[in-house]
Amino acid sequence: MGLFVFCLGFFLGSRYFSVEMSTRKQVLVESQEQQEQLDQQTAELIRLRVISEVDQQALERLQHSSALFDQRLSTQREELMLYRKLLKIDSVEDGLHVFNLTITP
């Protein structure tokens, strides 16, 4: 009877050990897969952050350039209006106007 109990205990113990080791191996494999996924996601997050920073800097440069161009455009429009006022013939008042006078003997 003692030998039977010993063999049964040995068999059940080895079976339990086998199941536990199989479960442990599966957990280790899943853990490694999750670590790889985490590493990939971390790398993707870093890449996206770098892209975001580059885009932000490009946007700031474009906004600065746009502000400069708007300022230049405003200055040029003011100059154009001034030149138009200076060259506008229709702004001459009513009355006698001599634009070109040539006197020959």
C-alpha cells in the first residue's frame, strides 16, 4: 500500500509540476510578446513625438513668415495707394488746366 501511495504521489506531483512548468513557460512567452509590443509602442510614441515637435516648429516658422509677409503687403499697399493718389488725373479740380504747353515762334 505504501508503494502505491508513493507512486500515486510521485505521479500526481510530476503531473502538477509539468502543468506548472508549462503554465510558467506560457506566461514567459506572453510576457516576452507583451514586452516586444511595449517596446514597439514606445518607439512609435517617440517617433510621433518627434514628428509632432518638427511639425510644431514648422508651424511656428510659417506663422512668423506669414506675419512678415502680411506686414510687407500692408506696407506695399500703403505705398501703392500713395502713388495712385499722386498719379490720379481724375482728382484734378474743375477749371482750366494746362497739361502740355508748347509755344513755337
